[in-house]
Amino acid sequence: MQIGEVAERTQLSLRTIRYYEEVGLVVPSARSQGGFRLYTEPDIARLDLIKRMKPLGFQLEEMREVLTILDPQPADQPIDDPAARLARYSANAEQACEDLRAKLRIAEEFAALLRTHVVA
């Protein structure tokens, strides 16, 4: 699949996908004769995983470690004590989700307040 189709499927911009390639998080599986990036289903799954980490505040190096644990690539360096690292990342993700839920509650309360003042 070419990058445009991948962008459409993942709802990521072309620029974002290229950036993830530049920093080594997702490398296209191949290139066409014309030099176009070609992605496979596993590449898309990897992008989806990155997309899920982003709103939880994961930094690039943290993303790299999670990807190395959950979706290791041949060139990846082994991670020391992957189970402990994954447990730490899981706890961080749970806390980030709770923080987002708290922000959403505040936003919903404000939206409800505004609705009470809207005259139809």
C-alpha cells in the first residue's frame, strides 16, 4: 500500500507518517520501482499502536521501547526486563487515561453550562 492509502486508513497525515519513518518508529516494508514507500498490514498495525500511545503522552523513546517489546523488529536492541518495563508503561497509560477522563468531565460540565444559556 502506498503512503496515501495508509494515511487514509490510519487517519494520520502524510507528514506524520514520514516523521515516524524519519525517527525510526515505522519503516516502510519496501519501495516501489519509482521510489514510493510501500506499507504492509503489519506496518499499519504498528502505526495504529503509535497512534494509540500519542494521546497518552508517550515520548518517542518510550514509544520505541513499547514497540520493541510488543512488535520487535530484526534491528531492535533487546530491552532489559521487558515485563517490568511493560508494567510501568501500563501503569502510566492507566494514569493518563484517568487524567483524560477528568479533563473530559470538566469539558462536558462546561458544555452543559453553555447549553443552558443558549436561546433557541
